[in-house]
Amino acid sequence: MPLFDVYPLYDVTPVRAKGVHVYGADRKKYLDLYGGHAVISIGHQHPVYNRRLKKQISKIGFYSNAIQNPLQKQLADEIEAQSGCEGYQLFMCSSGAEANENALKLASFYNKKAKVVAFKNAFHGRTSAAVAATDTPKIIAPLNAQQEVIFLDFGDEKALEETLRKEDVCAVIIEAIQGVGGLDMPTKKFMQDVEKLCRKYNSCLIADEVQSGFGRSGAFFAYQHFGVTPDIISMAKGMGNGFPVGGIFVHPKIEPWYGMLGTTFGGNHLACQASLAVLEVLKKKNLISHAASLGEAFEARAKTIKAVKKVKGRGLMLGLEFDFEVSELRKKLIYEHRIFTGGSSNKKLLRILPPLTIQQKHFDYFFNALEKSL
């Protein structure tokens, strides 16, 4: 039976991985500067991660949310402690799309409204409401298009207020650093204006931290660079270092009721241990401050390369923008220099999303290869 062919694939077959490297069936070692879409946060095969999962699976790997699972509370407390998001409530799921889907649904439950405001070049997932709030028309089926979503430009406070003034918008969903869209960021003023207007017109502010959360931006959550307080925070990707984990943080003003949200696999024992492993390593190795300082060094080095027109992003959620499309450059990097990088909807942008354990020597190798490839 053939696979449903929806992914263009590079001719590389990983068979094992360690740290910041992936090893192919061709016996070659590849430097992973993409982390499998920003998923690998503490490095491949980290001993803390492996130990926790092996120990847990020898006891119990899964049971439904109909029973007590103290690991969920342990995880909630640890995220709260490291993120500083005091008083929020945690609901767990299994992916970023599921997290955003639940975030939007919860906002609509809360204020009884239906419309959503998102921003141009946004990417929030591929499920029903999440994909409707994604600014990629070709992946929005007619079924999804029934959702009422208004797309605005970053910085257009006037249009935002005109939209919210009608008081029919349940949520404004925003990425503090856009991922798939190309690493654009709102200004601090605009981000604070969004919060102010959401409060004024009783719309929920949803911070999509699916890609930027868990330390990648040099803060636990990227929205924290802007001094705002979201009503709902969605998270996934780096939360589990490869194990499917997602969740939302819910502000205490939003009260739950039985049956309001639900999930089969979310918050299972293995998922909790995977995320607890990530948090343990983030804390012990100071990986969030490491991401911040290494990101600054990356930006300084990138600015010395004439072909680089703009350095985008923050921490270890980075992009290099050129005046040409980067598809051929990415092929050179992977096939000639054995370096994984990422693309985006901005075809001129090279995305860099390495494990947070990356070191300066690895970036030195990358920049040497980049200059040879240009």
C-alpha cells in the first residue's frame, strides 16, 4: 500500500540520533539545526529523557483521564514554577493543533462569541478552527472555511479596535514570534495594545506558544518579552522533546465544568514524564539563558555575511533572510555539508531551530558551510 503522498522528502533516512546530531542509513552524521520543527529541545537521546521514559514504561505507560494521574499535577506545578505563570490551570492534549483548537473553543465557551482575529502569515495548526485561523488558503478546505476569522496586519491597532468594537470576537490569537509564517514579530507596543483592546471588548487573548514556548526564544514563553498576560497559552513541540505532548494554560478567571474539554491521549503517564524530563534539563543546564546568549552571538555573526539581508527571530528561534529563494541553498547544506535547516512560507528565509543544547562550535561549523554554499 502506498503512503498518502503529502510530504516532499529529502533523500535522507535517519536511523539514530544523539545530542545535536542525526545519523543516516548512509552512515553520515548530520548537524540538526532544525530539531524536527523545533521539537527537539534538550537534544536527541538525552539521558534524563531516556531514563524517565524507560522507568515509567516499566510501570504503566497509559490509562485514560478517568483515573487519578499525579504526574499531571506535578507537571503543572513545575511549568508554573519555571514559567512564572502563577494561578493558571493546565489542560493537556497531544499536539499544537489540538492545543490551539481547545484554546479557541474555550474562548468561545467563555464569552459566548464566535469570531476570531488572527494575523497575516499566522500558522496555528491543521485542525478545524486552528487551520481556519492559519493564513495559508490552500490548506483550508471548504469545511474549515465556515469558521469566521478576520486576518489583520501586525501593528494595525485601528483595524483591530474597529473589529473588536462589534463585540462578536471570542479571541485574538497571536504568535509573539511567527513560526511557519517567517519569524515576524509584533512590536512591544502593539502586543500591549492587543491585550488592552481584548480587555476592553471582552475578547480572550490567546498566546500561541506551540513553537516558541519552553525556552526557545530565550524566555520560557515568547510573549513574556512583551509584558502582557494572556488569557490562554497554547504549547506543544519542545514540551516533550519528541514525545507527542501539548497543552493549554488557562487563566483562573475561566472556570471549568465537567465535559467542557476532553482528550484520550493527552496527559498520559509517558507524556508527563517526557515533559518533566525537558523541564528538569532546562533548569539544571540553564538552557533558557543559554538560548538567549547564543541567539545574540548567532545574530552578530550572521550580520557579517553580506548575502544575509536580515536576521529574524529571537533566542534559538531564528531566521536568515536572503534576496533569493533558499530551496537550493537548503539542498546544498543538507547534501554537501550535512546540515538540517528549515524553510517557511517566506521562500527567502532559512529557519534555524536547533536543540537548545547547541553550542557555539556547531554554529561556527554552520556559518563556515553557509559561506561556502553562497
